[in-house]
Amino acid sequence: MPSARLTLALARHAPHIAACGVAAGTVAGATRPGWTPAAAMAAALAAVVAAQTRAAVAAVGVAALIAVAAYVVASARMDATRVVPLRTGAQVSLEAEVVRVPSRSRRGWSYVARASNAVQGVPAGTRVWVSQPFGEPPAPGDLVRVTGRLGPATRPGDPAWWRRHLARLGVAARITDPAPMTTGHRGGWRGARDAVVAALRRGIERRAHGDDAAVVTGVVLGFDERLSDARRDAFRRAGTAHLLAVSGQNVALVGLAVLGAALAVGWGRGAALGCAAGAVVVYALLCPPGASVARATVTGLLVLAAQMAGRRRAVGYPVVLTFAGLVAWQPRMLSDPGFVLSFSAVVGILVLTGPITRRLQPWTGRPVAMALAVTAAATTATAPASLALFGQVSVVGLLVNLAAVPLAGVVLLCGLGGALAALAWPPAGDLPLSVAAGGAHVLVRLSDVAAGLPFATVGPRGALVTAALAAGVWAMARGVGSRGAARRVTSPRVRDLR
């Protein structure tokens, strides 16, 4: 009888146990790998604890066993993804494939290329960081011939975050080539995807130009490499830089738009959900590959499932397991600011949206309250991570995002719809693309104004003061709301007299 109750209790709390165990184990394996003897001892102790008859004690033991297994996987992946430095100083000529979107700095363009064949001590598949001071950079998927002297991937004065960034990308060396030669483009389905993305970007650039075009392509597809340095700094100071990357909000918005359209034309719930899920996957394939896109895709699919099932709380466990799975496969993601910020935003939305909505609903109504609550929850949850990663946090970000996030949704839907329509017939996309370009222009101006305000960003001390003020305002609003609700309640005696 006790064993039956124990089994029932473990089954009831299985999502909690699995989520906590996997998440704790993967984080430990990513941050402190190589403790195999300690993991074996912990597994033995956890097995003894799991054999207990009390449900709470057994649950702790099972969670510990899962954590140890996840630790072993993450630790092994840390060893498997460790970059072996190359012997530097040799003059090489590599045939390579550009595997990441080029980034622009004041020194020119930089990108990661993967060697297509072994040459002069460089094994095939080795990733090198290519610096191109002049000219236009190649596109992702281009096959290039890079000639130059191999140098170390990092220099003695490089900061720790840059070293972690290169290790996460798997970069083993550095080459500077002022004029790499493009020799072709990769084939297969990835080459076909590159051709579609290039056509979509050409359609966007027909109606948008300069930084406005870079914002549209950033919001729609995640390609923001053409954005000027001044504008990028303005978006960062204004707290709107997250709009230029593919997020779970973007993916979910695309899926919900397709879901609504399918339901509107009379499709069944199952067919509509399948169509929306397919649209989410296709959209993710058009975006730059990476951990953030994978996380956004899973989050978008979970949002669709929760919308159809009517169980928003059930999304939390898969999100935690997705986080653990991505970290277990690529443990160095924990040092990726985009990965940390995106998951912080997801957790904030899941935890804080409900309470904030309930407080705002009496003042604004439910639809407006939910929109404001999602933005406030994401901004609040990412503030500590932003402070820890960058040493500063945007103070104006919460207010600016109240207008910028809905506007970015318009840019996304109009830009994507217009670019797809332009593939079939270019004039068909002119109107929606013009709307997207106008929205991007407003986003640029809004970020410029917000970034120019005094104390737009603050350091740790300013963040502490701001948090204290915000907590005081929240407490006052909560007290006012509670008193208003108490005045609206009619006593039982008066109600009986009626």
C-alpha cells in the first residue's frame, strides 16, 4: 500500500521532478565539468534516498538521480566541444564556407568560416575567424578562398567574455584577408533556403533603405548586420535591441497569425494547429541558425499548443526541459547573452504576466492589461541578467517597449507578408512593405529619442535605486487597488436586506 501511494505521488509530481533535476544537472555540468567521481558518489546516495518509502524523500532522490545523469551528459558535451588551438604563424590559403552572418565594426567586417578541406595543418571542418577590413563581405553559405597568416583566435588583452564567445562558436584561429574571393555557394536544402532568404531581403530593400531596411530585416528575419553602429548603440541604450533578434514572441506571433487565418476560413482545430506549427518551423528555417532561434521555435510551438488546449500553465515545464536540453547539447550556451536574456524573458512572462495583468485589469481592461503585462514582465525579468552581463540596465526600456513591442509586431507581420507576396509578384508586396518601413522608421526615431534621455541607462547603484522606487510605486498601486476592491464589496447584512 505505501508503495502504491509512493508511485502515485511520484507520478503526480513527475514534471516537477524531471524539470528540476535536468535543469540543475545540466547547469552544474556546464559550469563545473569533470567531477566524475563526485557524480558517481552522488548517484549512489541518490539511489539510496530514492528507495525510501516517504514520497517527499523519494522525490528528492529521483530528482538527484536525474540531475546526476544530466550532469554527466553536459560534462561530456563540454569535453566534446572544446576547441583545440591550431599552430599559428603559417601562411595558408583555405577553401571555406561562411557559416555565420557577418558582423560589422569600426575595423570592417568579420565572420566565421569553416574549412572545406584539410590544408597546411588546418583540418577539414575547422572554424576560423576571418577579418575583412575593406569591401563587401560574403553572404552566409558562400564558398570563399581565404588567404592569410594564421593567428591565435584570442589575443592577450582580449576580455573574458570575448574568449567565451569564440569558444562557443568553435573558433580555433584567426585570419585577416582584405579581399577574400567568392568561388560559389553551398548546395542542397541549405542553399535553397539561402536563395529564398536573399529574395526576401531584396523585396524588403525595394521599399526600405538604410537603417530602416536593417530594422525591418532584423525584426522579420533576424539579419541586422547592416545596422549602423550609432543606431545599434541607440537601440541598446533604449532597451529595444531585443526587437532586432528572432524571439519566441516573433515565432508565436507568426504561428498565431496563421492559426487565426486557418480558423477563419473554416479549418478544424487540428488542421489549423498543424498548419500553424508548419509555418513556425518554416519561418525558423529562414532565420539565422542558432540557439536563440531553436529556443524561440520551441517556445512558439508551446504557445500554440497552450492556446489550443487552454492550459497556459502547462507551458512552463517544457520550457525548462527545453532550456536543459539545449544546455546539455551545447553547454557553452550559458555564456551567450542572447540565450540567457531570451530565457529570462520567457520565465518572466510565465511567472509575472498573470499577477501584473490582475493588477492592471481594473484600470485598463483585460486586452490592454495583458499586452502591458507581457512587456513589463519580460523587461523586469531581463533587467538582472542585463545588469550582470553588461554592467548596466536600461531605465527607459519598460516605457519605450510599451509602444515599441506592438509596433514591432506590425513590422513583423507586414514585412514578412509583403516580402512573401513580392516573391510571387513584386508590386503585390509594396503596400505592406511600405507599412513595415514606416513602422521601422518610427522604431528608429523612438529609440534615438529614448537613448538621448539623461539616465537612459544606469549601473548597479542606479539600478538598485530604480528597483526600490518601482517597488514603492507597485506597493502603492496594490494598496489603492485593494482599497478600491474593498469599497466595491457589499456586506452580507446589507445584501440580505435588499
